[in-house]
Amino acid sequence: MKYETVITPKHGTQLNLRDLVRYRDLIFLFVKRDFVVAYKQTILGPLWAIIQPLLTTIVFNVIFGNLAKLTTSDSAAAQQILIPGFLFYLAGTICWSLFSQTVTKTANTFLANSRIFGKVYFPRLIMPVSTALSNLIPFVIRFVMFLGFYLYFALSGGYGIHVSGYLLLLPLLLLQLILMGMAFGLIVASVTTKYRDLIHLMEFGMQLWLYGTPVAYGLSMIPERFYPLYMFNPVTMVIVIFRYAFFGVGYFHIGYYCLSWLITLLALLLGLKLFRKVERSFMDTI
């Protein structure tokens, strides 16, 4: 019996997501490759996944917590509960790291893999998907570290932190961070194939985005009259709910959370459409 595979050019911007299932083995291969390459020939190896957010947390705790005295509460009720500043900043940092690293690495999809794309055929969407999934590995390492510090502060006494029912939303929060990071990364990747200098603008933009997100300060620092505008940042509600899940106090608004998901899905749809359009001709411009 004779088997043959015929590869023909695809027209339009329609995505065949079934290819992701067919090539799932290749996705896991790229996930393994990305993780190994990230820590290959390093002295500390995967420990860097812990060191980076840990140092960031310490800096935030010293500068924003001790010197600037910024609030570490997300609601008026949270101000009555003593929350460890270190744990507050660590919770926001590990969530932001998952999002920002997914955006940054996905944005380099075409530039970093141009040689592979030019030699062999496979669905190009596999690359950003595998990149996004590979970022879950260092997140898991950081999350285990967070749980270690959480148990230490919870058992040491003097703090009113406790888990809440919002802990059930944790898988949904992680999924949203991954989809959100991949969405904005795809948009940047599609634009930078022709205008590479926008990569530098993206790096600057991510720094501004960080300070526009309640990572280094509590949500209660923002006047409530500005919430309708402030909540257009889709990362805000994810981080706030993550802290609410582990601290037992915080802020939750179903309308703003739905808005966060709406922006995430719209950005993902736009990113996929742009990616599908650019992947057909990016080898001519990259």
C-alpha cells in the first residue's frame, strides 16, 4: 500500500487547530528543548528560576514596601489583616513572570526559529504554543517556592492569612495568563517580522506595563473611580484574585473579571489572525 502526503499552500487566515493535536509529540519535544537550552551550561541551572523572582521580590519589599511605604492590600477589608509584605510581592512577581516571559519569548518566535522554519514543514503555531507551555515549568518551580514561604508565614503565627474558595480558580488563572501572554506575544511577533526595532519598544512597554499592574503595590492604592479604566489591564484581576485565593482577603468583581477574559480572548483572536497572515510570507522579510 502506498502512502503519500501532499503539502499545499493554505489560503486565507483560517487556522487548523487540529494540527496541534496531530503534532503534539513535536510540541512536547520543543518544550523539552526550550527548557534544556534555557539552563544549559549554567552553574546553577534551574535554580535561576527561583533566584530571579526571589531577588525581584526582595527589591520590591525593600524599595516599595519599606522605603516608599506603598500599601500591600487589595481592598479596605485587607487593610485590617496583617499580610507579610514579602509574600505579597512574591505572589505578584511569580504571576507577572509567567505572563511577561510568555510575551517576550513568543514575540521572538519568527526571529529565533527562522532557520528551522526555512528547512522543514510543520504547523508554525506549534512554536508559540510550545514556548508558552515551556514557561509553565519554571512557574511550577517558583510556585513550589511560594508555597514554602506561605507555609512558613502561615505557621509562624501573627498573620491572618488563609486560603479562600477562590483557590478553585487557580487553574483558570494560570490558563488565562498563558493565553494572554501568547496573545500579545503573537501580535508583537507578527509586527516585528518587518519592523524589528519594535522589539526594543516591546521591552520598554513591558516595564511600563509592570508598574501599571498591582505587583509592587496593592489595588487599594488606586482610587475606585479609576477602576473602570484601570481594569482594562487584563493582568490586574488575575494577580488580585491569585492573592485573594491565598491570603483570604482581597478584591473580586465578576464584571471586571469577565472584562479581563474578554480582552484576553479578543487579543488572542487578533494574534492568531495576524500570525496566520504573516507566516505565509515572513521568510521573505525576516
